[in-house]
Amino acid sequence: MHITEPGVGFIPLLCYKKLTFTLGQFTGFVHVLVNDARQILKDDLMLAHKTEVPQIPWDFLYDDPTNVGAGWGFLQDPRTPWPVVGEQWMFDQIANNPDVEREFFRGKPRMAKIDCYMKRLVAFRRKLSVLVHICSGQPARAPELLSIRHRNTDAGGVRNIFIEDGLVAMATAYHKGFHATNDAKIIHRYPPREIGELVVWYLWLVLPFVHALELYQRHEREQPVDHEVRKREAYMWPPDPHSDKPWSSERLRETLKEETKGILHAELNLVAYRDIAIGLSRRFLGSTHQFTHNIQEESGAEVLDDDFDDREMGAEEWSGHIADLQAAHSFHVAGIVYRRLITEQPGTTADKRHFFRICSTDWHRFLGFHFTKAESLNPYRRTELSPWQKEAEESRMLRRWDLRNTPLEPQLQAMMGDPEVRFRGMQHPAMVAIQNGESPVLAVLPAGGGKSKDRG
């Protein structure tokens, strides 16, 4: 893979084998996909064409990662003040909209309408799988992604979706090297808030309605509702309704290719995207949060998992690290023994989760997602800029320098094609304020005072 060096007025170009696209096209693809998934969810699944969707109380979401009871998920935590009852909301949506109610019910539920609804559900799940794969940090391997559960199962399967300080967290078990170490690594990935919102809305408001429709479908078509059908309801990507088409690595690969071809106009498969994501992280993220590529690097990362002594740390991290050394134990031992929270998920520590979170949120910012309030309060948040942020800041400073040294009146004359044209009224002071970097700038001009020229 090759990435051309960025500069002022120059667009970074990414070349991978026969694929070529700009970084702007790549990040644009991600945001178009987010908007497409959001539109399907709100218009086709939540049927919220003319109604407001209940807001998610992000600052008051609670979760108990230690609860392994069957059926438990973050939606069941009684401390969260949900504004509506999720299991009932979709039925109320239909009952309060006569046109939609006629589409779904004519004496009894219409199978044709239910089938159309389920097709839109599959379309949403496809887009969500690509978004979670691309935007959560280092790309997971397909079996990790497709094994994600949103609640615990009766057979002892533990969920993988949690709420952590205003973000959705997806924790999966990583089994490479399991036979050598007899230890599966728990890896946390954090989708950005914009994608976490889709996940929460889907699980909270849509999925209970989907389960009701699917049971009705199976009853009408005399299909069995056995233990396996109930068990798969806990998965984020279960087999498709009616067709029972399962999600597999091959299907995820084809989904990624189709979505990237339709928007990015370049077919990316799982291997290609993994290589590209790792290359981008090496080029644009800090050295401590680059994505690993091969077994040797992952083995090195496992050493750091066991002892964080050699990691690059901020001032607050070093302070805690030195205190641990004074107590004659390592940073890692302190995390798993002395300062382990009673709400800590088995198989991980708060320190590991924070480092995983930083890796994910660095990637969020690179992709152009917003920085959450909760993240700004993160005590592990690095204060230094990533390499791509430093380059962007340098380019911004160069543009500001060029602007400050630009003669305004000659530029106006060149733009208007008239050597006699001059600034009028408050135009020149307003332009000087902009040139000096003042913000905000409000210029109030009378009729005929040149407002259209200011907008230009």
C-alpha cells in the first residue's frame, strides 16, 4: 500500500494493489454509509417519517458487566431512565398512524408487508456490519464480529455488547494462540457515538417488534420455533428472517465488497481493508496506537498486555505507574488485584479497556466523527496530537499565513476583473477581521452596501 504525502493544496491518495482513492473519498464513504443506515432505521424500520424518535439518555445509561444471568443485557438495567418502553413503542407507532396501520393490518397482519419490512431489516444489518467493522478501531476478524451477542443466553453464552461511559463497547474473545497460552484475549472495540446510536435504537425500539413479527411469520408458515430459533435471537447478526440465510465470513466479505463498490467505487474485501486500516494507522496515528499486522507484532502486544511498564504514558499514567512500583508490584498486577472494580468484566482490566478505548477514539477522529463529552473527561486521554492532526494543523497554519499576507484590494480587483473596483462601507474592516483570524465575524450592511459581494 502507498499513501502520497499530503501538503498544502494536495489531496492524499491511497493506492493498494489495483485500488486507488483519496482519503477524503474513504472517510466520505463511511459517513454516507452512516446516513444510509440511519435513514433505513428511522424511515423503514422505526416508521418515524413524521414523528420524533425517543432520545437516548447517554449521560444516564447504566450497565452491569458482571451480570451473567440469562437474558440480561444493558437494556434490562433498572437504573437507566428510558423515556419509553421499548417493547411497546413500535406497536404504538403503528396504532397512532392510520396509514401505516392499514399497510400492516387488514383484519390480521399482512404477510406481504411483513416480508418487505424484513427485507429492509436485512439491508440495515448489512450496513451496520460494515460500519461496526470499519469504524470501531482495528478491524475484527469475521468470526469475532459475527459472534457478537447483545444479551446472555440460557446456555451460558455471555453477551458482547456493553455500555461504558457514554459509548457502546463490543468485547470479543480473540483466540489466536489459544493452544499455546490456553488463554483467550478479551478485546474491546468502541464504535463512535453516531454508530452506537444506531445500535441502541435498534436493540431498544426495533428488535422487540422484529421478534414478534418473526414469530408470527413462523407460525403462519408452520415453521418450528425451537430452542435454536430462540438462541439465535441473542445475536446481532442472526440468520435472515424467513430465508434463514446465515451470516458467515464469506457473506461479510461480499457485503463489504458491495457496500464499498456502491459508494467508494472500489471493491474492498476483508483482507484488503485490514491491510489498508493498518497502513492508515501506521501513517496517521501515534506510535502507541498503531494497528498490529502480524503474529510477531501481536505477540509483542501480548507482552504489553501482561505488563504496561514499557508503554508510552502520559503524566497521570506515569504517576500511577510509579506508585505501583513503590508498592512492589507492576501496573498490570495493580489492575487485576488491588484496584480491580467489583463491576469489572471477567478477563479484562480497566487499564486495558482504557487503552483499547483510546485506540478506537483516535480512529474515530481520523474518520471525522465527533468527540464525545465523556471522552474529553477520560483521564487516560492523551494530550499530544496524532501525526495526522499535526499535519492538518501545520497545513492550517500555512493557509493562515498565506491569508494574512494576501493583499486584499488587488485580490478583489482580480476576482471581479475590474482594476477600478474598491471595497465599500464595512466590507474592508470585515475582510481584515477575517484575515486576522477573528471569530465570529458579523458584518451588518445596509441595502446596496455590498452584502452579495461579502457572501461571495
